Amino acid sequence: MAIDLCCYSSLSLDDCDKKLNELRGRRTDLFAGSFVLYSPRIAAKVHEEIAKEQGFQNCASTFLVSLNEKQHAGRMQEVAEALKKQLGAEKVLILQNNEFLR
């Protein structure tokens, strides 16, 4: 069973990409094997609608984080916190199994 975090950001594609690259470099304990942090894409209409359903406005980019090593599944919250800290908690919506990850 795949475990993914679907992430939506109000940051522009370029800003989001820059911040995620910085995070990849700084948190190699997470993103050098345990998790795959995919490059962001411009949010499509469907992404904007999903984000709005969760009360998140101005979705500009979206990206995925996948669990790569199942023994690290317990670190999903740590990944979410690292993303919020890097991007700004108010600038990112993180969903796991289509539910808001707190």
C-alpha cells in the first residue's frame, strides 16, 4: 500500500521549487532515501478545487511526498512539520488519504 502526502501550496511554482530544493539538501535524513519529495507542478483546476474543499485558497502549485522505505512510516508527521516550517504553515495544505494531516 502506497503512503503519500498530497501537498498544495499558495507559493508560485518557482518559489515552491526553490524552497523544496533547499529542504531536500538540509533534511537528507528524510529525503535521501526514506521519502521521495517530487518536484512541484503548476496546480490544475482539479487541484484548486480539492484545496478549496479543505478551506485552502489560492492554490498555485502542488507536489507529492511518497514513503519510500516502509519502516519509516511513523515519520510522516515529521515530514509534514518540516514542509510546514520550510514553506510556511499558512502556505501549504498537506493531505494524507484525502484527509488533512494535523
